[in-house]
Amino acid sequence: MDFFSNARIVLADRITHGALAVEDGRIAGIGDGAGQDMDGDFLLPGLIDLHTDNLERQVLPRSNARWPSRSALLAHDSHCAAAGTTTVFDALCLGDLGLEQARVQTFEDGVADLRALSGTGLLKTEHFLHLRCELPAPEMPALLARAIDDPLVRMVSLMDHSPGTGQYADLDRYEKMRAADGFSAAEITEAVAQMQANRAAFHDENRKFVLDQARARGIPVASHDDRTVEEVARNHAEGITIAEFPVSMAAALAARERGIAAIAGAPNIVRGGSHSGNVSALALIRAGLVAALASDYVPAAMLEAAFLVFQEGILPLPQAIALVTSAPAALAGLTDRGRIEPGLRADLVRVRVHEGLPVIRAVWRAGIRVA
């Protein structure tokens, strides 16, 4: 049995100072005991990230420089572990849209690499698949059919990144953003027209296909970038229980009224607002409208965002940490992790706060140190 002593242990409802016992990869008890001295640092449950696009950024560190996929996955895995994430849902996009024509390859390579590496013991973090289904993409159903029965698939989301809707409802802002990425006005105009035509042709048919496939297998389905009350009402009528990154206060309020759990993006909190000009995640948390946080595109954002929620006086620290631990565990149906509690998996993060910034000093997954 191993002991972590002199720790400030963050439990579900309080912080207790003492020792944590770990045996055979699980938490054996909380109390007194001599062991590895935590020097008064916080000891938290391992973070659970339901949505990260970080693998895409490792595969394409520059727009014209594609990295070998397995090396990219291992780098992504290390980033997650170093960020305190012990369970990660790799959000891989099914379907290319407009000016982004590399995501299908990232999806195919990512699934193949995870299948190859998941049972080897080489990955620091436990990985699951979150299939991001681009509803306007004509090739999406065939891609989903090839992956939906993989046991690594634990979540599906309905995506529509067509200009003029959702996150990109402001078409002028979208065009300026793409121009800043280096695309010409002619390229942007052509891509916008094609994406909007595909949305009209495929969105509804593909949406039904995704919902039917997920329901048949009992896989949780999330909506994505909800903006209007009408969108949320449709989601509720179709049995969707999770709303990822609602982009307006109205949509988040409508989700709560219908019992839909909202996930907000941690980078929105760390940066002080949305990179797309949408609603502030911190404002949503102040209003009690957020069930959980996800890293979205920066793994390190989760822990920092949780501490900012606490430092802003919005939630006590145990409840702020729950946004990145027990709450996402509950949404994903993971009953063996997300809390420091006897019998649960010993996924742990040692944290010291330095000048307001939480600094990760060590990470354990099932009692084995991984960072």
C-alpha cells in the first residue's frame, strides 16, 4: 500500500488535510499515515476531458506540415497527461468542410492509432473516442458507419460549422477570420457557397442517421454550438441530453430549462472570453448554467479554468474542481473515477498554486505515475 501524506485532499464536498492510501490502483482510504510527503499541495482527482481537438493540432502543427500520425498521437497523449488529464475523449471530426480538407485523414489515422496503442500500456492517459459528426458533409455517414461499433466510442456530437449558423452565425466575422488564415476572397466566397449548399442538401438526413446509429447503441449524443431556443427545443424533442459549447445565453438558459447539461469551453474562461465572439463561459457559470468544462483546443486550460472559477468567488474549490472531474465522469457514465473516494480508481493530480496559477507537480493514473 502506498501513502500520499501531508496533502490538502479535495473531496466532493470539502478539503481535508491528511493522507491518502492507494492499493492495487485504487483509493484504499483517507486519513492519517506516513508516506510520500505532498508538502501541503492539493491532491485532486484526475481530470476528465470530454472534448479535445488537440490531436488535430499535433497532426498539423503548421497548415502545410502534416506530422506522422502516431508520433502526433503520442505527443497529444503526453500533453494531456502533463495537463492533469487522466481520461480523455479524443474529438475526431467526421467530414471535411470548405476550407478545412484534412480532417478525414486525421480521423482515419487517429482511430487506427488508438486501436493499435490502447492495449499496449504505452499511453499515459486513457483514451476514448468522441465522434464529431459534421452534418453538412456528404461523406460523414459512411465514416460513422465504419467507426460506430468500436468499443472506444463513448460519445457522439452533432456538428454544423457552416458559415451563417452556430458558432459562425456572423458571416462577416467568419470571412474576416478566414482571410486572416491566408485564404483569398475568391476562395472564401466559393467555400461558403459550397458549405451552405451542402447544409441544405445533407444536414437533416445526416442528423437522423447519426441519432439512429447512436440510439441503437446507447451512446450519449451531444449537440454543438447551439445558438437559439428553437435549436435547443429540437434537441430536447429528439432526446439529446448534452449541449456542447452553447454560444448564447438564451440557448444555455433553454438547455437548463429542459434538463440538458451544458459543457463550456475552458479556454473561453482562461482567455477571458470566446475566440469567436460568443457568450462568455464565465458568465454562464455565474448563472449556474454549466455542468462541466472541456479543454476544447488547449488541454492545459481545464485546471486553470477550474481554479479561476474558484478565485473569482463563483464556486468553492471542490465544486469548481468537480466541473473537470466528477461532472464529466457522470455525463459519460464513468462510475469508477472522477472523485477521491475509497474504491474508486487512483487517478490523482498534485497541484501547487504559485502566484495564483495552479502548477501541476505530478499525475498518477490508476496509482502509477504518468507525469
